[in-house]
Amino acid sequence: MDDRSRSANQSHHSTSADDKRKRKRRRNDSTRSNSIASKENNVDRRLDMRRKEKRRQRKLQKQLIKERETPEEKRARRLAKKMRKEEKRRLKEENSLSDEVKYTNTNNPFNDPNLTSTFIWGKKLEYEGRGNLSMKEIEKMSRERVRRNLAEMEELKRNREAREAAKEDLEMIKRDEERRANSSWEQTEESFHLSQARLRSRIRLKEARGKPIDFLARYIEYDDENRPRDKIEEEFELEDPLNYLKGLTVRDFEDLLEDIKVYRRLDPHKNIIWWIDMRTIVNDELRKLNDDIRLSNARDSIHGSVRDDVAKIFKGKSLQELIQLERQVNGKNP
């Protein structure tokens, strides 16, 4: 029991000590803050006093200068002050106008030294019953008139820009219509050329002078649902389209490639894959034919005496002897 009492008393004493330290710290912080604020106030007061003293000194100095100046110096000082006021007023009026009319007496395209001065038309003012207006009122009227003119100019400028924008829109719409019309005309022209190509192809086939492209075009058009009904009697026996490529020369293959290019251009959407495949096959056949021609030319380039010797070696040989000879040659040239 005594131990618990002692511990409770110790805890109470420690808590009281902590509270005292916190209160003391707060008092110190408050005192420090008050001291800083007091120092700042003292600095501000000293600065204000210095400013007031400087103003007082300048005022006394000006007063002494005025007392000592001559009448001529006094008139010159007042005239300079008046000119400064006039210049300040003129700058204020110029700043109130638009940038488009900010000219000065020395910098203007009219070489007018009195450009910024207000023009007074005395006879007109008298005729309008405003001949007794003061200079300030006349200048105010002039500024208002300039502002109205500038506002009217801005309105005219906006209207002109709106008209130009509307004109551009109309021209763009017209160009779009012309583009659509030209596109339709081009499609019609392509369709006409395609029909003419098919017609020429049928005529050549009918006259038994068909070209390879005619047979290929007839083959691909056989399953066309849009084929003319009056051409049903022109039926033919279907066969492998590769048969149409047999026996062609290099010139024939080159002409066929050009004809395929024409059909692809005239009919770019329908049967395009088929024509691309045929072009690949024709290119491959043309490559093979060119290779054969090069090999044939290489054989023809062998000297006649060498060719005769080779013929003598093979002459009278049986199959087994030729096979054995081939093995010997391959053995020497692995």
C-alpha cells in the first residue's frame, strides 16, 4: 500500500514538473515573439521618421530655391512645369487611342509637326451653335469622334473578314462538288474502257485470233453474275488457265504483263486477287524462260570441235556405260 502511494506521489510530482516546464516554455516563446514584434515596430517607426525627414528637407530646399530665384527663372520654371503637364496629358490621350493611329508630331507619314494638336473648325462650330465651347470640351469631342471612327473601322474590318470567310466556304463547297463530279466521271470513264477492253477481247476470240489475256479474262468472267444474258450462247470448255501460258515467247509474256496491268487499273476492286496471282505466275514463267534462253546460249557458245569430241565420247555408249561415266565425272567434281 505504501509503495503504491509513493509511486502515485512520484507520478503526480513528475506531471506537475512537466506542466511547469511547458508553461515556462510558452511564456518564453511569447516573450520572444513580443520582443521580435517590438523590434520590427521600432524599425518601421524609424523608417517612417527618416522618410518624413527627407520629405521635409526636400520641401525646405525647394522653398529656398523659390525664394532665391529671379523673375526670369520663376517664369522659366512655371513654363517648364506647364510643358510637362501638357506632355503628360498628350501621352495619356495617345495611349487611349488605337495602335493604328499612334503617330507623333515627329514620326508620322504626313510630315505634319502639328498632327497631335486638335484641329478647330471655328466657322463650323459657330454654324452648329457651339462656338462658345472651351478648348477642353473641343478636345473631348475630337477624341470621341476618333473613337467612333475607329469603332466603325473595326466593324467594317469584321464584316470584311466574315465575307471573305463565307466566300472561302462557298469556294470549298464548290471544289468538293467538282471533285465528286470528276470522281463520278472518272469511274464512268474507267467502266467504259473496261467494257471496251472486254468487247475487243470477245471479238478477237470470235475471230480465232485471241491473245492470252483474252482467254484469262473470259475464264474469270465465266462465274460473273452480271455477265450479259445475250452472251450465254458463247459458252466454252473450262480448262486450267495455266494452259494458256504454254508455248509463249518472252515478248508474249511481256505483253501479257502489260495487259494484266491494264485490267488491274480498269477493274481495281473486282477479281484483284486473281489478277495479282496471275501476274506472279507470269513473272515466274518469264524468269524460267529467260533462264532457259541463257543456258541455251551458253551451250551454243561451246566451240564446234569440243562439241564433236563430246559427241564421240557419248556415241555408241549403252545406258550402263553412260551411268558409269556420270559417276566418274561426279567423282572428279564432288
